[in-house]
Amino acid sequence: MTDLLIVSLHRNECFTTCKPEDAEKEIKRAKKFYEDDLALVTSHKQSYPDNADYWQERIEEYSSILKSGFEAINWEEYEKRERERWLSKEPKEISQKEWEYALCVLPPKNWIRNERYSMFFIGECTTMTFYGQYLQDFQTGKFYYAMADILDKSTWLDKMLGLV
């Protein structure tokens, strides 16, 4: 029997894996974990007022996680949700400075340059095979960013922007 993943419905973040017969117990454990963390950061907000804004952000984050709940899902469903989460956003126009920073912060991956554009992936994945991708369009002088699957060319910026 295949293990299930216990995920937060807040952002599809995996809490743990378990056997199907342990799913209810692990969902309760996930809730308890975040309830305990919420109590801790709430007390920290009182104890460390100089960092109240930081602790308030944590309170809001943990409250959102708890409000959204948890679910036991299989790996295929998790992958599907991650793909939707990371690859569903439209390309964002960015500044030349942002493009140059991304180019220099880590060695680029799959750098492609032709007469129309220069495109690369930042050298470290966000999750699975999803990387930040950057493109400079020589014709328009614009720069773009989007998340893409490095192994699936149909998700690449040149396809999203209709440059091929």
C-alpha cells in the first residue's frame, strides 16, 4: 500500500507521510503541532514586544494554516497541486536590474541565447523541477520572470510569451 502525504491546504505544504490507516492520527498531530506553534509565537509577541510585527506575521501564518486544515493525499495529487501552485502564474515583467541580479546570484542553468532573446533558469530549484526563469526580449527591450518546469519546455517563458 502506498504512503499518503499529510498536507496543509493553506499552501499544499507537506507535513509528513504515513500509511493510509494512520492518516487521521497524523492529521491530528499536524493540527496539534501548529496549535502549539501558534501558542508559542503568541507568547513571544507578548514577551518580545520589540519584534511584535514579526511575531504577528507568524501568528497570522499559523492561524491561516490551521483555518485551512489538513488532508491526506497521494503523491500524484500532491504533484498536480504543486504544479498548479507554482506554474499557474503569468509571466511578470521585471527590471533589467532584477534580471542582471538573477543572472549573477547563482550560475545560470540552461542558458539559451539567440537573435530574439536571452533566457536562463536560476541555478537552484524552488521545488521538484520548478525553477525561476528569466528572459530578456531583445526586440522589445523588456525583461520577464516566471516559474517554469525545467524538464517541460511547454512551460518555458519563450513559449508563454509566444516567442517561438
